[in-house]
Amino acid sequence: MLQLKLGHLSIMSKKRQIPIQSPPPTPPTPQSLTSKRPKTLLKSPNWVPLNLTQSELSLPLTFPTGQTFRWRQTGPLQYTGVIGSHLISLQHLQNGDVSYCLHHSSSTPKSNAESALLDFLNMGISLAGIWEVFSASDSRFAELATHLAGARVLRQDPLECLVQFLCSSNNNIARITKMVDFVSSLGTHLGSVAGFEFHQFPSLDRLSMVSEQELREAGFGYRAKYLTGTVKALRAKPGGGEEWLLNLRKLGLEEVIEALTTLPGVGPKVAACIALFSLDQHDAIPVDTHVWKIATRYLIPELAGARLTPKLCSRVAEAFVSKYGKYAGWAQTLLFVAELPSQKALLPPHFSNAKESKSTKGKGR
């Protein structure tokens, strides 16, 4: 197993700067649901440097790649979203560094918002440091890293992450986004940026007031019963469901997956996504057909052509952990991003495979 020794690695890694490349332009589509609450008037933007280089965070390689469906592209190399009660935009400067703008916050001082932002961005972990270790033993990863630097794993609020991935089951990005927008609109309205409305994510109590029928009418289909069932199950947890979810961060991966899969609609893949993107389980591997193809091409080629089964899902996860160690989920995230059509456009021709790229178009994880 690849052993990681990251104690000496600084978060603000001084790696060679790699020019930012914009993804293919895609005009933003305003949310279909407009809140009836009074609109919050936002002050003029005041951008503050975060002292993060592009080797630690690339916005186009982190936000529109299937980890979260609550952030919107609100300008060239600019993304806007909500963290707790903070409405925040992030953008790249000309040199690739990252700055942020706090549009709205219900808490003071301002440092609370920046601390919440850094926690959400998982900045306790040096991305460049991890990738340096991976690259030393994997030449293909090393080459990908030079073109796709800064693809981070986020540390989201567990309840938000859980609800989003309940919506993602057997779904496409457009429908997932519409469903997540509906749920988000139940929370407190925080403001509008570039035509998009942003809300604080609703509490469990607020979610419990929405019926399965209302969700079905909003286009959730069979997922409606999973969402209402999960909300009911969480509210029954001792100490409250939100606290129960946060406490999963203290457990090992196997216990986390076992706990999450007791919730309605949460299977092993959805549980792995929630574990990786919100519960500090850095070796969680969400296995779907795309990750299966990656694994059989580069890690376990002897299984190429086999049919993916639950047993082989475990084999795939073991292969990633055997290759990349306790941060295998971060390695898998880069390899997954490299398969997305929008990101393949940034890679040299020998990385391209049109037939395989087409299969990932418009899909959730």
C-alpha cells in the first residue's frame, strides 16, 4: 500500500503555477424556482485574497464535477454558493490565485465566514502534497496532475450532501440540479447573484414539513419516498439527525457506510459519496460504471469485460486503496474528473477516447 507522509507538507504549497484554463463556455441557467420571500439586497463585491494557489484549488475542476449541485458559475472562473448562512463567491485572479467575496452573512465577525469557507474547502489537507506522493509512483497520475491541478475534494455539510446524493440516484445533472434547487428554496433566502437565487439549506424540521406528494409534484419521482423516509429516520435519532451525521466523522469507513445504508434510498455508492465529500472518509471510493472502467483499464485489467457486481465494487475500492493508500478517494476524484468530456478538452489528445467520454455526459456521480 502506498504510504503517505504528509506531516511536513504545507497547505500553501509553492508548486509551479499552471495557467488557468477555462472550461468550454456554458451559459448559466437561472433557477426555475423563484423564492416568494423578500429579496436580500447585496452590497457591492469586496474581494479578499485567500492565499490559495491554483495547485491547491481549481474552481472549474472542483465545483462542476459532481461533488455538489448547490454552486453556480456566476462569471468567468467565478463560482457562487452557500456555506451555512454565508453567501460567498470564489474567483481566480490572473495569476491563478483564489479570492473570495462575502455577499451576505448572518454571523459576525467576518472571520467566521472565512473559517467556514476554509473548512468547506478541506484546506486542512495539502492537495499538492498528496499529489506529489501519488505522482512519484504513478506516471499516468503525474501527467494528469500537470494538466488538472487543483481538483479538490470538498468537506460539505453532511445533511446537505446526503440530500443532494439522494437526488442524484439514477439521474442526470439537469434534473438533479432542479431537485436540489427545490429543496434549497425551502430555506432562508440569502440573496441573488448573476440571476441565481441562493438560500440557506433548510433544517431537518423544515424538511419534515414537505410531504411525499409535494416532492412527487416537484419531479422527484420515486426519490420522494426516500427523501421523506430519510428525514423521518434522521429526526428519530437520539440527539437529532444532524448531530448523528456529524458524529459519523469520528468513525471508520466501514462503520460509516453501514450506518448510512440504514437510511431509505442510500445504497453503497451514495453512501461512499457522502462519506468522501462530507464525512472525512478520504479512502471512500464511490464505484459506478465510470469508476469501474477506470479501474479495469489501469488497476485491475484482468477484470475488463466482467459485469459489475456488488462483490466487484468492493474489489474496485480495494484496488484504489491498495494503489493510493488512505487518500485513495482523492486520487479517484482526479481520475474521475479526467474522464468528464468538459475536462478532456484540457488534456493532450492521447488521453482522449470519444466513445468513453460520451458515456459520462450529463450524468451525476
